[in-house]
Amino acid sequence: MNPLRTLAYQIAFFGGSVPFVLATPVAALFGRRPLTKVVYGWARLHEWCTRVILNVRHQVIGELPREPVLVAFKHESMYETVQALLLLDRPAPVLKQELMNVPVWGWACQKYGGIVVDRDAGAKALKAMLAEAKEIIAEGRPIYIFPEGTRVPHGQAPELKSGLAGLYRLLKLPVVPIACDSGLLIPKKGPKRSGVVTFKVGETIPPGLPREEAEARIHAAINALNPEGSPRP
């Protein structure tokens, strides 16, 4: 049954995503508000497909932030990539420069409020990134990032990438770490499983801490749902 559900989910979600993909650049022409409606419509489609077809739901342990903070998510599957949009209040994602180079999509993402982190960028690009981030903060929106950089199987705990430390230092915002165990049900490869994805909100990390201390606390918090004895860097 799981392979059949997986196939049905893929057909429904990716097929249903086509109208949203086509509508995105059109909505972007009219500004952030209509674009946000399209983005949230797509996110609700994903939630419906996972809930109804895969029978995957989620629970949140702790209180999700509603103020402009940096939110650091554990990243195990596509589930939290999309679900973050519905868990938080109009969050702005932190994205790699390569993604922003995708024709049309990159432009639309900038219109929505995506923040580009380019480690090789010069002072001018860094200044532009900070201006974008401060605009998002002024709107009262949180900024979310996957500090491990890519999806990892449940139980693995790689080192954090440098992008989070740079934003933490430059923006002087608190960091709210969120652990999740989505990889148990929706792995990157293989059939999906029904069940409940848990999001565990960790203790807020105040701004201004030394980098090593801040990263150690964030790393521990986003891996709080890993099984005991998980590999550490």
C-alpha cells in the first residue's frame, strides 16, 4: 500500500503544482500580496496531499515564534520545506545563490522575499542582502533557514553551514531552533509512510553569543529528536 500511496501523492502534488507554478510569475507582476496568496495555496495543496493521501499529520511541541526572528529548522525531507510556510507567519526563506539564478523562479522568489546568501559575494552584494533582510524584519516576518544546508537522513547530524553564523552575527536576531523527524515518514528516497511528524521548538538562542556557543546550542536543539547515539560531527 505504501508504494501505491507514494505514487498517488506524487501524481496529485506534482500535477496539482503545475497551475501554481504557471501562476507564480503572473502574480509576482502585481506585487508581494498576490504572490503570497499563490505561495500559500501551493503550500496548502501539499499539506492536503500529505494528510489525505499519505495520512501524514504533524504535531508541534513548544510555542512557534510569531515575531521577526531567525528560525533554524532540522532538514530531513521536503515536508518541512513547505510546511514552514504554514507553521510560521509569512516567513522568508534563506536560499542559495544558485537557486536564484533559475529563470523566472529566482525573480519571483525575490519578489516574495527570499534572502540570498552567497558566501563568495562582495561587499556590495552583502550590503544588498542585509537591506533585504532588514526589510523583511521591518514587516514583522521571521526568516527561516536550514543550517545543515541539505536534507539528511533521520539520525544524522552534520556540521552547520556558515550561512547561519553570518546571518546571526549581522542581523543580531534571536534564533529559534526547531527539530523535526520527518525523515522517518517521508524519506528523500523510497516509499512514504503514514504517521505523525513532530516539530519540537527549542529554547530561543539570544543574539550576541560567541559563534561556537551559539552553533553548539543550535546544533543540539535541532537534533533533539534524533535517536540516542546519533553520529555527531
